Amino acid sequence: MTARGPLLGAGLEGRAMIVTGAGSGVGRSTALALAACGARVALLDRDGGSLDAAMSEIADPDRHMTVPFDLARVPDLPGMVEGVVRQLGGLWGIAHVAAVLKRQRVDEVTEADWDLQHTVNLKSSFFLNRAVGQELIRRGQGGRIINFTSGAFLTGALSGSDAYVASKGGVVTMTRSFAKQYGPHGILVNCVSPGQIDTPMQYIDNPPEIVEAAIQTCPLRRIGRPEEVASVVVFLASSHASFVSGATINVSGGQTLY
């Protein structure tokens, strides 16, 4: 472990964290970063093969677990959380990174398209936040809930992501509501809002020229790296963020300003 790990992730040693979307992109980088800081991580993703690949990058895999799980299975979320607690012990929190995006023109969005993105991105987020929050209250030692949105919650949709952005706007409001609900229990609830990040989702139905145009609107004139977002999650999960709650943290390189 490098000197940076325990400094950035102060207070995470031995604490259990769930990371959704841990098979790739920001979720994977987040799971690896939390593990490097001493947390015990439940890596969750719909793709079990990607979880195995991510786990192979962790130095001490026996301290962690993989959870192949489809977030669309909303009624099974409380049982999933209980299973993590049984295997890893007392839960400290969750980094809820996973989402589904379907880029299409607004007049092409079907009810099925809308329902899929809102079920995975918003509905499951609500019930997952609640299940984790109830477990943290039961344990009585505080904790962390870290959700993910999109900077377009503020600016409106870009590149045909109207249904996705609507769901992500709901995540911001939901995060603020849970921050009020769970604050008296010492549970901090925050949201991370990445800009253009070099992950598989960035390139879904997104022509290279659109990606490049978005990069050029960033004051840093580059695309972000997954580990740059993961480090913000580690901060929010750590003892350093002990008075940060209800916030939406902008990690866009200045592309979105608020």
C-alpha cells in the first residue's frame, strides 16, 4: 500500500463497502481504490466475468467478495444487502456507480426505453439507498451513501440522453432527501457528478467526433480518467468528509460549473 492510500482513505481500514458497477469503468476503479485503502469491498455488477477480472487486480481477494446482480431486480435488493453483511460483516456504506444509458433521439424513446433507464438508474437507487440506510441505522455507527449523477442534471441532455438525464436528475433530489433523513444517524449521503470520463459508457452510441467536441468544451482540454473520479469517492467514504452531506460533487474538469 502506498503512503497515499491511508492518507486519502483515512478511516476505511477494515470497513465494508458495496460498489455497484464494479466490473468496469469508474466502478472498477472505485472498488480497487477502496480495497487499496484497506476497505473490504463487495464488488457488484451484472456481468460476473467482469467481476472476476476486477477481483484479479486486488492484492488480497480473500477479504472481498463478488456479487453478480442485476439492479433491475428491485425486490431482491434488501436480500442482496443482507447477504453482503453476512459475508463481510458490519457495513460502512455504498458507492452506487452503476447505471444504464441508451442514447437516442427524443422522439425515438419508447416506454420500454424509459422504464429500463428509470428502473435501473432511479427506482433501484431509491430502494438500494433505503436498504443500505436501514442496515446502517440498525448497526448504529454511521456510514456513507455515495450516489452518481450526470452533469446534465443541471444543463439538460446532450447527445440523445434525455431519458437517462431525467433519471439522473431524480438521483440528485433523492440524495438530498436521504441526506436529511439519515443525517441524524450519522449517515452522510452525497452524490458525484462526473464530466466526460474515459469509460465504456462514454462511447455507447456516441460518434468519435461528438466525444472529441465534448472534450474541447472542457477547460482542461482532455477527458477524465476513472481513477480521478474514484479518488473523490474514496474521500467521501473516508473520515476526511465527516461534515459533507447532501452535496453533489462536480468532477468535470470545469466543463460544468455550479
